[in-house]
Amino acid sequence: MVCEGSDRCMSKKRCKLCNRTYSYSYKLFGRGCFNAECNLLNIKIPKKEKDKEKYFCNEIAKKYNKYGLSQNKKYDLAEKYLTLEYLNKIKYGDLSKEKKQIEKEINNISFSKSIKETVDKLLDNDIVNSLDTVTPFITLNKAYRLYKTTLKFAKKINLFKKELKEADNNEEIEAIMEKYLLEELKFIFNSSKIGVPAYYQVYYAMQVVVWEVVISGGLIKKYYLSSELLQKSLIADNKNEEDYYVLNLDRIKEIKEDVLLQSKVKELLNKYSKNQLQIEINENTVLPDELLVNFENGDLFYSLHNATINISGEKLEDKWHLNIILKDKYDFTETRLKDKEYKNSFLGSVLNNCGVVSQQYGVIRPYNVYIEFEYNEF
């Protein structure tokens, strides 16, 4: 028990909005939250009103033309009404299911002349009638916290966009991305929210927005292939794994001219050509690990990880005419640590780890990537 003012004592309760304990006489809220809810709904309570919270609940009942309700039902109505208000304020995610459920629960609150209603009235000023208690689809506290999370996100994502636009060089862009994905926006890459439907919907939508900003940053850096593949992952079929063929000639040209890739082709030719005039190098002719290609920097580093190369062709006048197929699975399945898997880029590790969470949400969807081109006179 906690005493407040003169001789008045009461048990500590938890505010339905913020979930903090309070010992004031109100049934639903602490004083600070109560005042905030009055402002939210623009309900002005007369100064002489003795029980301001009851007046507040009565005003909400009037909005719905619900008369003759017990005070407990008015409390219940106020709580659900505020829950709906906060859900309507959330700008990210599809919460239509949650809203419909709350609306249904509001509609089901009605005056009744049953024995249950009579008992309810007798208990109004003492305890919440357990017969009126229903497990809520989403509580007011959860709706409020989710709303506050989206406000925080909106502020930070706008700053993220602004800083990217004002960046002067690639190093600045990478530093900004690291800052926001590793620190400022890390809170939305939370896999523990997947099992909570309302949170899942909102966090899913916020992650999509983040990846769209990352794509814009990639385009500013002129990392066109990684931006193209990330964009594709946001719209890929979530049920059936798709095949995606890179057809843009500029992207293919960049890959063909990559020194590391050309070195890999030479290595395989030197090992397996053995004075032959034709060659087939693939999973059926050599060990799979020998076909792996890992790019070390730039756009290709962010685009392809553990890509597999297939080579076929013939030798004419001491020059190879080759058909090259690069294959990769665009997905994020394992978290990676700086100085281990991604020695060359801390940002690469950060993007990968955020990608792992987004793939768990279904935001990023895996698919197969194919890039095919030719080397003439190699």
C-alpha cells in the first residue's frame, strides 16, 4: 500500500497506457498519461469535476451513443477506443485485422438487463468484474508502444535520407549506412517481434522502407548491380523461389572486366585444359569448391557471395572462346562478424546481419541469380 495525500491509501496499479505503476485514484491511468489522453481526444474536463476519469469515459461513451453502460463497461470502452486511436495513427504496416477486431469488441459493449449486468453495477466501485474480462487482441499499452516506436522510426529514417543526400563521397555514404543500420535503426531488426502479429506487420513495413533507402544509397554510390538485386529481393515471389537473369549490358560488362573473375577463369583453364581444344568446367567435372568466386570490393562484393562459375568453350588459334555462367543464391542465412567473414568491409557485415533478420520476416526473399556472357579471344 502507498499513501498519497492526507490519510488516503491505495494499492499501486499499472497504467493501461504506459504500464508504469501509479497510486492515484484513477482506475485506468496515472495522472500524466490521463492528461495526455485528454489532449489526444480533445476532451476538456470541467475544473469542478470530482471524478475526472469517469467524466472522460462518459464522453467517450457519448461518442458511440452508448448509454446505460455500467462504469466498468465505460472503462472497457475507453480503453478499446484509445487502442483504436493509436492503431489508426500508425503509418506503417497493415493493421486492418487488429482494427476490425477492436471495432468488433467496441460494438459488443452494450447495455444489458441480465443478472450479470446487475452484479456488474454493484461491483463498479470496487473491482473489475471478471465476467467482463476478455483477453484483448491487442492491448492499449502495446498499441501505444508500437505507435511511439513508429514515431521514433519516422524521425530517424528522415534523418537517414537527409544525410545520404548530403554525403559528398562514397566513404561518407558507407559511414552513414553503418551508423543507421548498426545504431540508429537497429531496433527494428528484432526477430523477437515476428511472433506478434501487429508488431510483425509494422516492423515488416519499416524494414522495407529502410532497404529502399539503402537502395537509394547504393545508386548514389553507383553500385547498380547490388541495388538491382536488393530491389528484386523485396518483390520476389515469397512462396516459389525464382530465377533471375541479369541482362543489363553495363552490369555484365563490369563483371566481365573484373580482374578477380578473369584470374579465376585463367586458374581453372590452366588446371583443366591440358592442351585440349574444348573444355567443360562445372559441378559435374570438378569439385564444387573449386568453382566458387568471392569478389573482394566494390559493387560486386555487395552483390554476389560465394557465386559459382561454369565455363564451357573451345580453343581457336591459341585463343579461348568461352561461355561463362555465374550462379548465386541471393539470400541471407548466417550472421557474420567483422574481421572474420567480412574482413574487407564492416558495412558488408552490417548489411548481411540486417538482411538475415529481414529474411526471417519475409521482407527479403531468396532467389537464384544467373549472369551469362562470353569471352572471345581469352
